[in-house]
Amino acid sequence: NLKSGAGKEIYLRLAQRADVVVEEFRPGVAKRLGIDYDTLRVRNPRLIYCAVTGFGQTGPFKNYVGHDLNYVATAGALSLIGPADGLPSIPWNWLADYAGGGMHAAIGVLAALVARGQSGRGQYVDIAMLDGVMLLLAQALSAHFTSGRVPTRGTTPMDGAAPHYNRYYTK
């Protein structure tokens, strides 16, 4: 329990020896608990501190509670998944949690570890799952900004418009 003195002290001692700390609280919660980056880096200047949030540390949605589907929909990715003539399909592999958050957090932490190897200093890695899903939409966004057409389900080569990349009923 981080609210108790003993629990917090154990956490602080662990952070002194840790290479990496990952937290997934909404913005401000880690600071309120006394386990934020500014507090921990005093005890361990080499610490890599990765904060993973749904909507980021700033902005109008920063304190919203959400789930994978919320981040995928807000980013616009949900509207591109599924058949053109039906409702969007809920992605099974949790795009925001695994790819938008976890994969980007891993990449950020690895980059910070390389930088620490050169500088000797740790750093704060800020990952928003919404931002990560937006990065996964790079191809769709690029096509939109070059053509002016809004991508819609079933109209791009990767979601059924190309005959060699589609699903078909068979016997």
C-alpha cells in the first residue's frame, strides 16, 4: 500500500536500485503518492521512469478514465476496422494497450537506456496510448493528407479493397 509509510518506503528503496520504473496512473497520481519522477530521480539519478497513460499528461482528456477501445476510437482507428457495410469491429489484440502503449513504452525505455549508457543520467519517458495508436495510423493519415480523401473501411489496399488482401467465403 503506497499510502502507508512502510509501503512507500519499500517502494522508494526499490526505486533506488532499479534501472527502470513503469507506472500507469493518471497524471498527478504518482506525485500525490510521492513516487513521481522528480522524487525518485533524487534518490536514483540513473533511473529511467516511464509513465504510460491513456490520453497523455496534458490536454483536455488527461484525467479521463479509459480502456483500449476508448483510445482506439478516439484516435480514429476503430472507424477503419471491419467490413465496409457494417459496424466497426473491435480489435482483438488491443491496439492501444499492446502496441500503442506497451510497444512504444518498450521502445522509449530502450532508447533511454542507450542514452543513459552515454550520459550516465536517467530520464522521464512519457507514453500516451492515444498517441501510440495515432502513430499506428501513419499510412492512413499519410494517404489522407496526400489525396485529401478521408480513409473509410473497405476502400484501402489493406482492408479489403485489394483482391489479393481480402477475406472470402469458401466451401
